[in-house]
Amino acid sequence: MATSTHVNKDIDEPLLAPSDIPTPQLSSFTHSFGSKHESNGELERILSDTSVPFVKRFKHATWVEFKLLFYLAAPAVLVYLVNNVMSMSSQIFCGHLGNLELAAASLGNTGIQVFAYGLM
């Protein structure tokens, strides 16, 4: 069995020449998201501006961060509140029926909520 030292030109050459490799643009990544959730560098610009007093920078940066967190957390808070109001209203109605019914509704709601949050 003879070993061949023949090198296949098609296998050894790269598919793309170094000049053909596209370079990723940072701006194309940041503008692909929605305007409320994108990082446009505003917070970094505010915090790095040393011409503004620290307290004013801190207040402005806190407001920018609060707006971003509000858009992210508000739906979760709303769902949590609606879930608790529904549970509370059903327990109030069951409480008018009697103590045993209230206990059963309370245990049932708690069990369902623990099971649902466990799955999430």
C-alpha cells in the first residue's frame, strides 16, 4: 500500500479568502431589537460625563434604568396582581359559604398556584 503525498488543492484552501470574510457591524445588532429594549449607550454616556455633578448624573441614570426595567417587569407584575385578585375573589365568595368551603378553596388555590409556578 503506497502512501500518497499528493495534496488536493480544493480541500486545503479555505472557502473564503481573508478579504471575503464579512465583519459584523455592531450597529446592525443593536438596531434589530425594539426601540424600548435596545441598548443605545445612553446610560454609559450619562455616567461617563464628568462635567455634570454626580448627584444629577445619578438621578438621570436612575431614571433611564427605571424606564428600561419598567418595560421589562411591568407585564410580570400585572400578571401576578391579576392572579392574586382572581384567587382572592374566589376565596371571598367561598368564605360566604362556610369555613369548610373556605378551607377547601384556599388549599385548592394554593396547590394550583404552587403547581403552576413550579412548571414555569
